[in-house]
Amino acid sequence: MQKKTKYFWYTIAIACLLIFSLILLSSVLEVGERLRNVHLALEIVFYILVVLIVFLGIINPIRIILTSPSLSIATSLDQKDIRVYRIYKQVAKNIVKSNELPKESELLLTNYKGREELLLNLQIVFENDVKKQLNKIIIHHAKTVMISTAICQSSRFDMISVFTINIQMIKDLVVKCGFRPSMRNLSKLTVNVFATSLIAEGLENMRLEDILPQSSMNMLGEIPLIKPLITSVLQGVANSLMTIRIGCVTRRYLFSDGSIVTKEDIRRQALKESLKILPIVISDTITFFPKRAVRFFTNKKNDVNLDLN
């Protein structure tokens, strides 16, 4: 029964990737046809850029995730098996390579005697250093999703960007930890990412009239451009919350592989953590644009002063 469930998730995940590939191909060909009417060279350059972006943004992150070691393999093998020791050593190397660890933590993962000491050192480094960095990755990608959704008004672009950013986030979390979730959990994450990207596309058709009462709509209607601005911000917040949730689920999958954690526990904890992180993402995103504007005008002012001098 467990094997059937596992292969069910594999099949669904592959189907989601194929559907997304077809949607992406359709969008690319549509833009390519428009560029061909301008000039053939523009169409060719566009296709080359798309291939590079798809490779760097989707294919390569998936490759990195799949080729990372899985601790669920180690927990399912005999602890005296030499393969378990090799997996732990590879995880330790990956963490040292990808993290800016304090010298003491780096020494714990490079100077050890035997598998028991290495396993203990890995647990210490995870608790003291790695876990703190995972939240920073989740917040960074949630901010990126929120900004891209708020700026761009294309539903298809929202879908593709949310899918790509979430794949990048999972890859970054895996690289920071030095290992990946089990293939079954990766398949579930793929389905989650695809569903989130579809929701992001549907949110583009969201109307304020369906959310706010008529009295509030009448008041907002008197302020120029405020309705599309609020709609874009709400879309960005919704997509950001879903991205945070995927990041939290990924993190819990990474640290729960091999232990007994129910699906309900993962969902409940992920939602609770998402609601804690969301205010941080919103406040950082709100201050992002004023900071950029101040920096832009400050640089301009300095350039003018230099020209005058």
C-alpha cells in the first residue's frame, strides 16, 4: 500500500511538471510569434534567452536538488552500514561548502572520530547555525514573490515567476542543509509548487469588490489609482504567504525525514510559522521601495555635485 502511494505521488509530480512545461512552451511561442512580426532576429534572441533562463532558473535547481544526498536513505539503512557513514560525510561537506559557519562549527564537521561523533556534531550545527539561516532564505524568496506580483500585471507571468521562485527557494534550502527531502516528499512539494503557481495566475482576476464592503469601495473610488494598487498588494501578500508556507513545509520535511511526524502536524505547524513570518516579509517589502528611491536620488545628487565640482 505504501509503495502504491509513493508511486502515485511520483506520477502526479511528473504530470504537474509536464503541464507546466506545456504552459510555459505555449507562452514562449506566443511571444515569439509577436517578435517575429517585428524582426526574425528578435525572435531568435528571445528563444536563446528563454532557454538560458529556463536552464538556470528551473532545470539546474531541480538537478541540484535531485543529486543532493537524502537522510531518509540513511535512516532506512542499517546504522552500521558503510553507506550511512558516507551519506553523513557528504552532508557535512555540503554544509561546510554552502554555509558561512563559525570556525568552531566548521571544525565540528571537519575534525571528528567516527560516525557517532559526526552524527552528534551534525545535530549541533543544525540546531545552532543552519536552522537560523533557513528562515532568511524563506523570507528573501517570499519578498521576491511579493514584489514581482505587485509590479507585474500579467497572470501568466505571475504563474511562471511564482513557480520558478519556489523551485529556487527549495534548492537554496536543500543546499543550506546539505541534503534533500525524500523523493516522496519532493513529489508532494512539486505538486504544492504547481498548485501555488496556478492560484497565483487565478489571483490576477481578483476584484476588490469581492473582498471589501461597498462603503469602503465608495471611499476608495474617490482616490485616483488606489484600487489597482491595493489589488496588486493583496495579490502579492497572498502569493507571498503561499511561498512562505511551501518554504516552511520544505524545512519540516528536511528535519522530519526518518522521524514520525504526521501530515496534519506538518500542515498545522507550517501555517502557524507562515503567519509569524508574513508580517516580517510585508514590512521589509514596504520599506524596500522607499530605500531604493532614497538611494537613487542620493546617487543622482552626488553625481550632480561631482559634475559641478
